[in-house]
Amino acid sequence: MKSVFLSMESAEQSIVFYDGDCGFCNRSVAWVMKRDYTQQIFFASIQSEFTSDFFTKNKFEIPDLSTFYFYSNGKLYSKSTAGLKVIKHFSVFWRILGFGIIIPRFMRDYVYDAIAKRRQRLFKSYCFIPLEEEKKRFLS
């Protein structure tokens, strides 16, 4: 599915990078996919060759499995900021949560890190199986 990415201008693409082996992360992907009314967010597992190539090509640091990344408008966001940027693709009801950006990043990321550290224990395995029409949004 790399051709989907390569056929689009990378600066215009929105991509969620997630830990493909994490139950919590897979649930998060399903949650985002359900609420992304624009259907313009693509998804890639951090463990994938696509992600490795993407991060290398764009000279980003090697991705950390415990971090949620969101690439949009030519910028890579991580942790709580990434989550708040994803919300912009949701309906107005969910966009209200975007005001969380006014909370200082160190506070937001402290809570993010506490959840990320315990994610494997909190949420056991979960396998998200996308519908046929959703499969085209996965880049890896």
C-alpha cells in the first residue's frame, strides 16, 4: 500500500503512527477511525517498513513504541499534542476537546506518559480488523 502514500503530496497527508502490537493502541486506531468524518487520516504501525522509511526520509528521530505520533501539514506531533491535533478531523462535538491545548504541554505529557507506561497492563490484546473500505487507509 505504499503507493497510496507515494501518490499523494506528503505535506498534505495526515498519518497516525501507532504501536501495532499494543491493545490500547489498536483500540485507539478504531476509535479515531470511527470519528474521523473526513476519512483523510491514514494509519501506519510503528513497526512497519513504511514507518521506518518515512521517518528516515523525513529525518525524524527513530520512533518510540510508547509514543503516539501524528503527521499533518508537514509536521510531526507526538504524545498529547498529537492526540489534540487528530481531534481537528472529528465533528464539532469532539473538537471542543482541542481546547486542551491551552494546558501546558509538560502537564499533558505527564498524564500521557503515565498512561503509556501502563498501557500493556490496562488493555490486554485487541485486534482491530478494519472493514474492506477502511483497509485503504492503512499504509503498512
